[in-house]
Amino acid sequence: MNEKIQAHFAESIQTKIVAAEALPEQIEAAALLLKDCLINGHKLLICGNGGAAGLAQIFASHLLNKYETDRPALPAIAITSDSSLVSAIASDSHFDQIYARQISALAQPGDVLITISHGGNSRNMVKAVETALSKNIHIIAMTGVDGGEIAGLLGADDIEIRAPSDKGARIEEIHMLVVNCLSDLIDQQLFPQY
């Protein structure tokens, strides 16, 4: 067991080393996009499935409540959180629509959609991106593997932050680190006095 534990740590560390080389430019671009969105009075809509849904909720809590510093609340909605609404849409429409329908109702020009998806191929996430594109809102897509269908949908002004792994656990670890980086960079840009 000890060897297996050490192997998990080693693989995680190696993936983070590769990500540290590959992702800073995309993370910086995402932080600047989010800063502009928030400064201009717009909001963030965040979604994902499974563990990524949990990351969406963590990211929203970092913004609405705080990351590491007490500061004013920021407008972010984890559209994964309302189980009554998600199950109603899934049952009355289709599971593919659980995020698209919310984006259709809530997104306004200037808002940013943040999608968190290991492979980038989940139908409900693809539909979320398609709806965001139809509403002309910016997208930050956190992906892994080869970016999947979501990567192919993104426009020139959208940002993909692709974890350099094809293993779900490693992708999720990179996505969590990206969420923490973005939370910190947003705080530094918007509230340097805190």
C-alpha cells in the first residue's frame, strides 16, 4: 500500500509540474477576463458534472463568500447547486438541458460561463457551451484529455485551460489548483488593499 500511495503522490506532482509549464498563460488570460467581467458589473455562471460540479460550487463559494481574504462578495452562480431545478429540467425536458436552460434564462451579454469537464464530451456540458455561444457570452472551459467536443466549439475570444492528463483524478487535481489560482488572482486584481 505504501508504494501505491507514493505512486499517487509522484504522479500528482509530475502532472502539476507539466501543468505549471503549460497553463500559466491561459490562467492569466482567464483571470483578466474574469476581472473585466466582474468590474463591469456582470456575473459568472459555473457548471460541471460529478466532482466537477463540486468544484463549480467551491469556485462560486470562493467568489460569493471569500477565498483567503475578507472582501466584498462577487456575483457567481454554480448552476449545479439547485437539485430541485436540475431534476425538474432533466425530467421535464432532457438531462442534456440542465445547464443550457439555466444559461438561456440567466446569462446576459458580458457574463462569463465557466465549464469544468474532464473529457469535454458530456452532452449537457456541450449544450451549455452551445447556448452560451448563442447568447454571445465568453466561455472559460476547464478540460482534460484532448479537450473533447467543447474544445472544438470555443471561439477565438474563449479560453481553454486543459489539464495535461487523461486520468480523471489528476485532471480534477489540476482543475482544483486552477480554481484556487483564479480565486487568488481575482482577489489580487480587484481588492489589492485587502
